[in-house]
Amino acid sequence: MKRTERSFDVLAQLAALRRYARALARNSDDAEDLVHDALVRAYEKKRSFRPGANLRTWLFSILHNAHIDRIRQKRSLTKRHDEASLAAERTLPAGQEHAVRLQQVREAFFQLPEEQREALHLVAIEDLSYQEAADALGIPIGTLMSRISRARANLREFEEKGAGVPKLRIIGGSDHESS
């Protein structure tokens, strides 16, 4: 038992792992994260390490594979961001007045209590049915409807306080325009 523990002395290889990670990542912070990920994987896969095998080589292999996984993940994320930016470039920017107003509405939305905000988000933004949203939140449908009603009332109150500013229609609520 002690012989197996000695043969799996990962801490003795820490300096070498850090050096190799810095060479791969070219950034100290990223290298530390890479070493951390590799050590977690090594401990998770500890049973696959054969006693008598070269621990250092095994750890370098895990570190290298973790690095490759990070590169693939970064490329995938970059690709998704590039695709999203292309879609965003096709849209027309809102006029300054509308952009300011939308920012105000966004802030009002985020000032709602969390329970109202999450209920309204699921129904109005994610387009879930009341039953689907209630199931997702683990609450009765009546509770969900009450939270949405209170959220809409709070947003209507915000709208009424915004005198002189163009009114925005609140989905599912009544439009009280004084034009």
C-alpha cells in the first residue's frame, strides 16, 4: 500500500508540471489553471495509473491533453462568438433615445425581486408556457401567475413614472397610453 502511494507522488512532479504548463499556455495564470485541471484529472484517473509506470510521463500526457481540450474549447467559443457577432452586425442599431430607454427598462427588470424576475423571464423571454415555467421553477402554476402579475405591475409602475418618455408595451399586460 505504501509503495503504491509513493509511486503516485504527484506533488514531487509539481514543479515540472508548472514549467511544462507555462511552456504550453505562455501565461502564468493560464498555466496554473492548466496544472490544476491536470491534477484533478490525474486524481480522478488514479486507478488507471499502472504501478511501476513513469508517473512524470503519465502526468505530462494528462497535462498535454488538458491543454488540447482547452484549445478546442476556446476555438469553439470563439466560433460561436464570431457567428453571434455576424448576426448582430445584420441588425440595425437602435436610435440613441431607444437605446437609453431600453437600458432603463433593463435596469427596471433587474430591480424586480428575483422570484418575479425569473418567472417573467421564463414566460416573456424564453417563451415557456405557464405550466412549463412553473415546472422549471418547481412551484404551483398559481404562484407563477401571481409572480408574473406582480412583476408586470411593477414594470407598469415604472412606465408610469417615466413621464415624457415614449411608452413601451409590456407583453401580456394592458397598454394604458394617454395619447
